[in-house]
Amino acid sequence: MIMIGVDKNEEKAVQMYKLAAAQGYSAAQFNLGMMMMMMMMMMMIGVMMMMIIVNMLTVMMIAMF
């Protein structure tokens, strides 16, 4: 498949959405909020995965003794 366009740049997207949101564009405010929510969800998933791994390792270590 041939793709035409620009490379994805989330940092630039956030910068542009912030500029547009500051000027009162409601779609930009919504999209910026959605991007921030997705970033927070990804961080939460990462934390949960780390907690699961730590719990699994703890159970394995307890089972060894």
C-alpha cells in the first residue's frame, strides 16, 4: 500500500492542538483532551502491568521457600 502524507508526530500534534485550543477552537480542545486521556490511560496500563509482574515474581519467590 502506498501512503501519501506526513509522518505521525504526536509532540507536534499536541503543540498545534494547544495553540488552537488557546484560541477557542472547541474541536482542538476536545482532541487535546482525548490525547491527554489516552496518554494517561497508557501510563496507567504500564503501572498495572508492572504491579502484575511484581506480584507474580513475589508469588514465585514465596513458592520457592
